[in-house]
Amino acid sequence: MPEGDTVYRAANSLRAALEGNVLTGCDIRVPRYATVDFTGHTVDAVRSRGKHLLIRVGGYSIHSHLKMEGTWQVYPHGGKWRRPAFQARAILSTDRSTAVGFELGVLDIVENEEDVVGYLGPDLLGPDWDASAAVANLRSDPDRAIGLALLDQRNLAGLGNVYRNEICFLRGIDPRTPVKDAGNIDKIVDLSSRTIVANKDRNQRVTTGDRRAGRHFWVYGRENKPCRRCGTTIEFGTLGDNPLEERQIYYCPYCQPQPS
């Protein structure tokens, strides 16, 4: 599932393939940008910001968001793609490699990057990560559920549903607990940073420290299975600001007591 660490790795891969190189081919398969062609331009920069990916070329930025199904893949020039061509939304080629964005949830071309990422909070994997700002953002709405606040990219950018659930378990907090009752917010933010940083270069996300198959997570995706700490059955439900935005939560009712 694409979260900030997935996009960080994608940016690293694209940077190695594209940054500083001249595009020999450019195919943006979105009707609105069908005439856009950066062929002949040098890729100036590739970077991630939270769950967003930005490729700076020709005075513009190719902005993408993976959503649930998207991925960027890099192939040697002329190499066979691992996914069908009809799923491709962007194809950027150099004389040595081809980068293909498949099933990208968002793909647009912008002149000013702040128009699409300016609203984001501090980037957990960014060079300008600011833990104190993230803490202040979370505390700004004390009655909001901590499980919603951690997913709000305006507070801190990069966490998704896997990290939300795992961090709440590790801190012993039910995701539905209001921020004001969630304990030490500084420690929650510090754990969020340390956990995603530890995974930023791994292809398989791990929060338990155990890389064996089926042992990667404490609670995420483990409904009706015993808690790895106490043996209580892991429960699950949904949480969202409205019914259209609800995401699954997983928790141990003993290790993470419900808010009163």
C-alpha cells in the first residue's frame, strides 16, 4: 500500500534514472495534457513530498499521487514492461532508461509546485522535517480522534493507514481516542518519524522488527488473530471524518483501551 516510504523509494529510483538527463521521449496519457511534450528537456529534479511525487522538467513539474493502485517503474531502454501498456499514464524516456507511471491516481502538470503540495504539513522523510511543527498541528484540534489526526496530511505528511494503526498500537492508544487524551504527542510524533525512517529503504514494511513472512505487523490486517503481546483477539472497525472517508482500524482492546 503506497505510503510516504513507498513514494520516497520511487523518487530515489526515478532520480537515479532521470535527474540530469535529457528526455528522448515523453508521453503523458491524460487527455488534458495530451499535447504536453518535454522531449529534449533536461530533468532538473525529482523529489517526494509526503505521498506526492514531483519531476521538475522544462520549467514545469509533473506531479503524481499513487493513491491505492499507482506505481512508478524504471526499465532499461527497450526493456519489457511488467504491467500492461493500457495502465500507463506517463512514459518518460532517456537514452538509457524508461520510467513508466502506471495507474497513477493523480497526474497533472503544474508550474508552481506549491499549488499542489503547499498545504502539506512537515514531511516525515523530507530534509526539512520539523517535529515541533507536527506536534503543534496535531494539538491544534484536541477533540479530533488521534487516528484521524495522524492520517491528515496537513498535520504531518507521509503516514498512511498501515502506519496509523501500528503507531497507535505501539503507543497503547485506541485510534478513536481524542488527541487531548492520547498522551504525550511529542512521543507519538517521534515514534512516527523513527518508524517510517526505519522503513524508508525497505521493500517490505516492518514494524515488529521481525521480517519473517506474516510477522511484519502488530495489528494491521490481523483482525480476529491473537495480539502478539497479550493474546487478546485483534478487533477492527472503521474510522473517518464522514462515511465516504472511513478507513479500517485494527486494535487490541486490552493493549489499547477504548476512550471513556
